[in-house]
Amino acid sequence: MKNSLLYLRGEFKQEKRKSAYGRPTLKGILEIEHLDALLDDLVALKGFWLRNNIIDGALIDVKYNKIVPKSSRISAYFSSKGIDSEDSIRGARFAEDDSHNKKHIFTHYVSKTVLEETINSLCEVINITKQLYDDKVWPKDIIAIQNKLVSINSVRIKDDFFVRMLCDSYLVEGFDIPSFNKDFTNTALISLYDVNVELALLLSKVGIRVMPDRIIKNTTTVLLNKNELDLLKDTAPYLISMGVEDEKTIEEVSLKNAKTEKVLSIPKPTNEPIIGVIDKIFDRDVYFSDWVEDYDLIDKTLREVEKDDYHGTTVSSIIVDGPSFNPGLDDGCGRFRVRHFAVAVGRRFSSFTLLKNVQSIIANNRDIKVWNISLGSILEINPNYVSPEAAILDQIQYENDVIFVVSGTNDGEQSLQKYIGAPADSINSIVVNSVNMSKYPATYTRKGPVLSFFHKPDVSYYGGDEDMYLHVCTPLGERLVSGTSYAAPWIARKLAYLIYVLKFNREVAKALIIDSAAGWNNNSYSEQKGYGVVPIKISDIIESNRDEIKFYFFAKSEKYNTYTYNIPVPLNENDKFPFVAKATLCYFPACSRNQGVDYTNTEFDISFGRMAHNKIKTINNNIQTDTSEGFVFEENAREYYRKWDNVKHIQEEIKPGVRARNSYETSLWGLSVKTKERLKLKYGEGMNFGVVVTLKEITGKNRIEDFVRQCTARGWIVSEIKVSNRIEIYNKAEETIKFDE
């Protein structure tokens, strides 16, 4: 018998940020000749934009010498009275130096007046610098100015501005004109930089006339044909921020004949939960057709001669009744109804059509919380921006209480080196890759990451491979298949069970799925498998071993720091903590595609561990927000602490001979979630998050009753998640009540 999952409800305290960023610092030695080179760049850019009048302002690439945190972005350049240089950012991407070190490039849009003012200010800074110093500026020189030991004695600029411009200059390698060199053979979805002009009007200045129905609503993305795109690239290539082929090729599904001809039957549906499926056509000539409500949204002129109803039908067959013909994968979730929307046909789909369809589908089906998308492009994702399809899915999940399960796409060449394709680059979705029955990446598996950073795929599952194919139902009967298309529906089933039947919030449900896949493997993430393979049985996701205490929190971020220092973890007879711990945090942030690689608007930074001297001694040594413990470079914060990723999985390693941990003055543990914003708007304010925590007793004892008793004594409301009780409640809630006439 296993331990039940516990839900801890209690007061989370909310705390405002105590202080803003500190004084700017010079990170190294600044050569004065570097200032002259930056000035030359800006003067050249001024000349270019005076000759090019399609837009009123100037688009400028700011090339940094490393990956920079928000606090290190330029603040003196491109600033003016009432104008913050941060407000002019229109995109971000990565470049690599000869040693393959990543560097930021930010694209700014500024007025020509601000550009002129920046040039004048830099000229003044250079003149002052040459008067004060020889050929270099040292960090101590900046400190001397800040401590009022040296004054620059300038009428035009103040000491603070002078310091900020020097510190900016050290981090900036140079300035340039944005460029876009990708070629397209057919119609493409093109995103332009936001230059404060209505999109159709901007394109008309280039000589391109577009109707409103070719523009994606509330974006700067438009559908252009080859001739229009060539004209844009010839006339104003600097306007193009991103571009992807509209027509996507889907990896062809291989159907194999099954050796058995098993005749299946199914009862009529009653109150089973509904999963939404966005896929190819569904054929009603199958035994489970009463369980599927299908809608055909395909333009009849796009249909191919060959009937294409295999993929959509087989995906829905797994969702409805997969365990009946795959008994080895019986998850204990039962059957599900499906609302199936056909948006593609043959081996191709239109990104533009999919974008418009997905928006209307979700808007008109508010009752569905879990959606499965097993369509994907054979083209690899771009390392510097997400696909339009993924961006729409992320936006929908930020604005609505829904979650998408997306297949990780397949590699027909079976190289295990190909990057995943759209829309598997969706950050908020759960992206699922395939493994064989031995839990190794399937032969067709593709890999992440997304935007050179975000962990994708999230998890893996059994999608069939050469060692054992999956059984599915087609219009022609039972067939054998393999692919990530068939791994994803199994995860959709588990999520639907967690959300509909067991009533978990989607943030907690996602955290439970990822936490169960990660297990206790300290090296838990891989580019092919994600955080690991999700257990087959739903009970293994929501229950824990007898030597484990598994509990979760569901909370909302209202201020900078959402925290509790009141978690009573049981002590052993020596007043030490006989546990190792792990925690998984999930949330659904707003994302900005036009910000490029800096895609997620909000960062939730998690700290969890023992309380020591009124601070959390984190289980992963997270010192990002505690400057007393040291300084963390941005690239390290992203790599080791997943800064800006919307999934955080942290854990202690179970080593041979592991010992109990010391307790400190309060003998309590703490949890803190700190909210950081990339943009001025506070997208994270009021955002929900879920945290799943597991404590493993190192001597094998079951201490869950002691934990519950202590939590109750400290004011927590502890709810034990018993599956049988939740199922009974669900069934009662779904009963149809008949009133006497």
C-alpha cells in the first residue's frame, strides 16, 4: 500500500521587493578606442536612416558581448526625457562567437531625434573620458565618480548618466542594421518589427497591398506570397523580424497490419470527460464513433484525392479506448469522450489556417480544458524565435484555463539529432516525445531545446517502436503504428483524469506529470526524453512509496515574493531531518514572440529547503536573489536554475551513505516563489502556480502521519487525495437530475 498525495492549504505571505537594482558597475576595463568605434557605428546608422524613409524612426541592432540580464541592458543609450531605452526593444536573438559562446542581440526602434541625441551624448562622454583618463577606464574610476571623489564637470550630462553610458559601452560590442537572409520558396508567414505603424499601411509603403484576412489578429504577422516577399526583401529587408513557411509537411504515418483481428465493442458514453483533439479527419466508420463528436473545418478545395482519415482516427482511438487494445499500457484512467476538429489533410497543413482555426475552436469550446495536437512539421524549429503556431498556443494557455498536449514530431531519417518541429516549440504546452519499451529514445525521436534554452520536450511516453508497435483502430480495422503522435494522447488521458476527475488545477496536474517522469534521477533532463518517462499507471503519479511524503501547494503570486517559512518536516531521534527532497514548479506565463529569445515575460524563481538563520537553505544551492552568498552570471542562472523557464524541477541527489540533515533554530522548512518581469507590465501579478514536493526518508521509515499531525498543528489544512473518493464525487457531480413534472 502506498502513501496518498497531500494537499497543503494555508496562508502564503506576500512581500514587495525591498530594493531596486544597485548602482551600475563596470565589469572590466573599458578601452577608449572602443567608445570611438561605437560612435562610428551610430554615425553610420544615422546616415543610413536619413536615406531610408519608409519608417519614421530607426531600427538598430545592439550587439552585446555576452548573455545579459535585464539589469545590464543599456539604459543610457537611446534614452531621453520621458523615454526609457527598454521601451524601444523590439526583438532579441542569440549569436555565437568563435568559441560558441552565446551573446545577446537586441533590436531597438528609436526616433531619429533620440538617435541624434545619443550620438551627441556619446561624443560628450568620449571628450570627458579622454580628458580624465589616458586610454582606459578602470572599475575603480567608476566607483570614484559614484562616491563623489571625482566630478566630470559637464553642463550637458550628469555624473550618473556618464557612468551608465560607460557601463553600457563595456557590454556592447557594436551597433548594426537588422537583417533577414532566409529564403522562401512558397507562401510564408512573415512577422515585421513593431514600428508603431498599422501593418497594412506599412506594407503599402513598400508596394504590397494586403487584405485584413491575411493578417493574424493582434500581431505583426502577415501571410505573403513569394512575389510579395521578394519585393519586401529587396525594398526593406530590415523590417522583417521573423519568417516561416506557411505550408508545413507532416511526417508520413506508417501503418502496419496487425496479426490479430480482435473484435472490440464499447458501451454508449455517459458522463465521461471530454478531451479536445485538433488533427486530421475523423472517420465515423469505427466501433467507438458514438464517443466522438467530430467537426470538419477543412476547406473542400484543399482536400486531396486520397482519403486521409487514418491519423486523426487513430489518435482519437487511443484517447477513447487505448487500453482495450494496448493492455500493457492500461493506465487506470478509463475511457474518454472526444471532440474532434479536422484542420489538416494529406501530408501538409497551413500554419495560417491552423492559427485561425485554433483561436476560434478554443473560444467556442470553453468546457474543454485538455487538448491534444499530434500534428507537427518536419522542418526544424528556429533557434531564435518560436513558430507562430506555438506562440498562439502559448497565448491561449496564458489567457484561458486550458492545457495543450503536443507531440514532439518525428524524424524519418532516424538520426536522433534533428530538432523538434512546430508546434512542439510551445513553451506552455506539455510536449511529448517517444521511447521504446526499454525507455530509450525511439528511433524517430527528435530533440530540443527551444530558443537554444527552454527545456523541450517536457516528458516522454511509449509511442511504439521496432521492439513493440502500438495497436490503434483505423477505418479498416486494427493496425500497428509508431510515432510521437501516439505518445501524446496517452499523456492527454492522464492530464484529463487529473483535471476532470481528480479536480487538480492544471498547474498542479502539469507539475505532477513532470515530477513523476523525473523520479529521483539527479541527471533527470535529456534533449530527447525531457524530464523522463511518465509512469503507466495513474496511481503512480498521484501516490508515493511508503518511505516518501508527497504533497503540493497551489497558490497565486500577488507581489514580488510569495512565501511560507512554516513547513514542519519531521525530525529523527537526533533532531535531524532524515530526508532528501525534490520539488517541481509549473506556471503558464504570458509570452512575447516579438521579443525573440527573451520569450517568457515572467520568471518565477523557486527556493525550497530548510530554514537557517531566517533564510531558506535551498536544496539546489540557489543564490540568485541572495547577493550575500555571491554573484550569479545570467548564463549560469539560466543553465543551473532555469531562469525564465516556466518549469523548475529541483532535487537533492541520493548518494550512497547519505546522512540526515542538520536542523536549525526553528526546525522548519520554507518555500519562496519570487516574481520577476522582463517588461514594465506586471504579467505575473495574480498568476497561479503549482508546486509538488516529495520528501524521501533515507532510512526507509514511513513518517507521513507525523508530517500530517505537525502540519495541522501549525495551521495547515491537510487534505488527503484518495482516488476512490474523488471518483465518487465526480460521478455524483455529473449525474443528470430528473425532476417530477
